[in-house]
Amino acid sequence: MVGAEEAVFEQVRPLLEGFASDLIHAGTAVGAGMTLKLCNNLTTYIELSAAVEAFRLAEAGGLAPELVRDVMTKAGTLTPSMRQFVEFLAIARPDIEQYRTRLEWTLSLANKDLDFALDLSREFGVTLPMTEMARQTFAGAIGLE
């Protein structure tokens, strides 16, 4: 995801193709690529938080996590990466302490991206209440609190 004038984008395309399989020209503004990335990532973290909570609710209601996974997959509410993560947490049910480093790494990336998105929203003069909530609660959603 790149923000640049079209001519500059085309000039650097060969270099970028060396390490990226899909290039997306996000617009001409400097930072447009980062803005697009943050929009994608904040959506992922909000959806992931909701999915983990859905699995908790299903478990409390006596539903098999595999059933929830299959329905959410067929309905399109679980992306492949989200499915992998919830299968790890809700179906494999690992010892959280054993996987704490992996989860803390995920949390650090989420916090970074959500903080940047919130900073950008203030710069743009928009409010992102779901992003604020995800930033405050993501650690609990993935089982670190």
C-alpha cells in the first residue's frame, strides 16, 4: 500500500515488487498507504475481538466451538487469518502461559496499529469509538488479562 504521485509509484514499482506480491496505489498523498494499512488493521483487530468474544459466549451457552467456527466461516465472518487465530485460542485451547510470548507479540502489534489509527483519527478530526474500545480491551479479548 503506497501513497505517492503516479509517476513516482511507477518508478519505484520494480523495487517494491521485489518484496511485495500485491502493490496497491492508495493515492497521491504522502501517508495514504499507511492510512489504508491502518484502516485494514483496525478492522482486523475489532473483528478478531468480536470473534473471540463470540466463541466465549458460545462456550458459555454450551455450543461446540467447531460449530461456531463452521457457521462463521460459511457466513464469511471469519477470514482465514481470524479463523487460524480463534482455532488456536478457542478450539486448540492452549496453555496461555506457554503461548504468552506469541500472544504478547500479537498484542504489541495491535496496540501499535490501534494507537497510530487513533492518532490519525484525531489529526483528521474523526472519532473512532470501536477502535478506542478495541485498544482498551484487546488484551482481554485474546486472553492476556
